[in-house]
Amino acid sequence: MQGESRQGGGHADEPVDEASGGSTRPSDPGGAAPEATDPLIEAQAEAAKLKDAWLRTAADFDNFRKRSRRELDEARRGGREEVLRALLPVFDNLDRAIQSSVRSSDVKAMVDGLSMVHRQFVDALGREGIVRVPTVGHPFDPTIHEAIQQVVTDEHSPGTVIAEVQSGYSQGERLLRAAMVVVARGKSAESEGDQGGGDPAN
């Protein structure tokens, strides 16, 4: 009876691992190590993020470029409007001068009126920083002058502007229009030799 009681105390059907002294029951499958992420998938995800960031940057730059161009166009229109507003009174007075000249035969009064309009025009341009390019009596300067004719003369130094055909204008350092001028040219040695009767040796 005692031997039966000792046998009844254990589990006869449970396998025993004698080397470990414990049960050979399989471990919990929930404790398995997670699988490693595929490097290719990670690289593709990073490339997609970089592409999205690049597209956003490109879109922001395009919007900035369009906004800058729009602001520049608006500034140019605003500048032109200011100049036109400054010149409108000049045109009004020119209109009045023309109407007065039609009704009046006084030439001096007409000339005085036109001179007044001209002074008003110059003053209006001056307020906008626009000035006439200096011409007659000044040395020829290809950066502000355009020579349309050269005249041989002894009355002026060679390279001197002796006449203005069309006025030029500048605004600060910016040339708006070059002045068309006539420039003095000195007599060449060959022409002086021809006038002297040819070769002195003969």
C-alpha cells in the first residue's frame, strides 16, 4: 500500500528530462525574437521622404519666384505711374499754350509760354532724379554720347561735342537714353600734307 501511495504522488504521463531535472514542455511561442526589418524597405521609405521634402521645397521656391516677379512688376508699374502723374501737369500747360497760340498773334507771349512749359518739364523730371546728359562743350564720352557726325574744325579741340541733335537722359547711375551729338575732329597729317602742295622734297 505504501508503494502505491508513493507512485500516486507523481504524474506518470509527464516526460521528465533527467539531464536538466525539469520538464521537457515546449517554451511559450510568444517569447520569440522579432524579425529584422528589410534594409531595402527602409531605404525606399527614406527615399520617398526625401523626394517629398524636395517636392515641397521646389514648390515653395516656385511660389517665391512668382511672388517676387509679381512684386517687381507692381513696383515698375508704380514707378511709371509716379512719373506720369508728375508729367500730367506739364501736358496740361502745353495744351493751354497751344490753345493760346491759336487765339493770339503775339509771338513773344507764345514763346514765353512754351519756355515756361519746358522749365516745368525739366523740373518734373528732376524731381524723379532724371537729368539731361551734358553735351555741347564737353568731351565726347561713348558711355553717354552717340556720335552721329564728325566735323573737321580748328575752333574746338578734337573730341569735343560741338552740337546736340537729340537730348540724352540719365537717372542716377543708369543711362536712360544716350545723347546724339556732333563731335569735333582735328585735321589729319595727311590732309595737311595735301594742302601743303605735296612732297616737300620735290
